[in-house]
Amino acid sequence: TSFFNSITAYKDKGELYLSGILSNKNVIKLFKEKDREGLYNLLKNDYNKLKSEGKIEQFQFHEIPAKSFLRFHKPEKFGDDLSSFRATVVKVNESKKEVSGLEVGVADVGERVVSPVFDESGNHIGSVEYGGNLDSKFIEKYVNQQTEEVKKNGLNVSIITKNLKGEFMLTGSNYEKELQKDSEKISRELGKKDYIIKIKKENATVYHSLLDYQGEILGFVKIEFSIKDLIETRNSFLIKTILIYNKIELKEKENIVKRRPWT
């Protein structure tokens, strides 16, 4: 669906941006020398520009195995150990291979792209991360990008995921303020299915599984929209079909009468 295309587009942007970062010799040099201030000054304008355009939320360098070195989204906080909740960072610094996908953070759920960093001699010196949140801002941007035809039928979107404690939370929405009570039931009902569609009168609700970077179910996205136009089109088609059928049947009966011999 277009919703998941938006997530994929974010991932693609992250991979492209990190590719540029990792090819910058000055970036590598400053990170290797642990020059936090120099690295921040070198890249802060790029980060601020991308953030203002809604293309990035988190941008962070990590020391091995998962120690925060520089958060561009919160530069005053560094040196804390992320290993207890940032499995993507741990995995990258163990495997020395890029990892991308959805992951739960302390207060958010986001699409992460985490890449290993190597110095000029090929030595592994840490990792760097590009990330964005699946929140109300993400939903608003997604809805605004839809066609007027889609918007006119209404497009209500909520993202429900688990937090670090395994509890369901309303991660983002453009119409709901509280978590729906049957979220756990919906998640169980989804199981390994991609989606469930529920129709009530003139409205349809699609529940679609959200998988994390390991392919495990993290939660689901709920999309509600009106199917009034579809119902009217279907009914119109049905009426036309019945009329055409009746017309053909009547004509056939007339032909039978004409062919019947007079007695």
C-alpha cells in the first residue's frame, strides 16, 4: 500500500544520506578522533535542513558496542549505553553490516537505518544512524500526499505499536486521542496475516501488520475510509444489470410469442 511505500521511501533516503556521510573523509577523521564538537559543526547545517524539510528526525553516531557518541537531535546528551534497548545498533556493531527497519525506542517507534563506520584503513570504529518516527507528523504528511479523490472519502489513520515493556500504545493518529481497547485482540487476530478488512455500513477499516527489522510483529496500522461512493457505484451497476437482464428476458418472451403457432 501507499502507506508502506512512504516507509520504504524514508528508508531509501536514509541509505542514500548515510552513503554520502560514510564517503566523507572529514566525517570519518573527526569520528575516529572522537572530536564531538568538530563533527557536530561539520554536519549540523545539513541535519537542520533535512529536519526542517521533514526528511529526518534522528541522526546519531555510536561507539562500539552501543554507546551514544553524538545525537544531532539532542547534542547535549551523550555517553549513555543503548545496548539494553537499541538492538539494531548492537547488531550492526557485531556483524559490521547495515541494518534497517522499524524499531522501538525509549519514547518512539521509528524507521532506522544503521550503518557500520570504518576508518581509512578499514578498521571498524562504530556506527551511524538515520531515523524517523512513525508518529502523528508522519501520518499527516502521508495523508497530505494523497490525491484529492482519496481525501474526499476521508482518510483516518492510526499507528498502534508495542513499547519497550511490550504494552500497546497509540504511536500516532490524525483522528484518535486514545488507544482503542481491543488493540491486543486485533493484533492476535492479525497473527501472521498481512491485513484484515472490516466493513460497517458505509465505512471500511483496514488493519495491516507492522513488522520490525527482524520480521516480528510490532503492531499494526489502522486505516479508515468511506466506501459510500463504491457502494453507490456497485448498486448503480447492479440496477443497470437487472434492467438489462429484464429487458433481454422480456424481448426473448416476445420472440417466443411471435414464434408460437396459432391454434
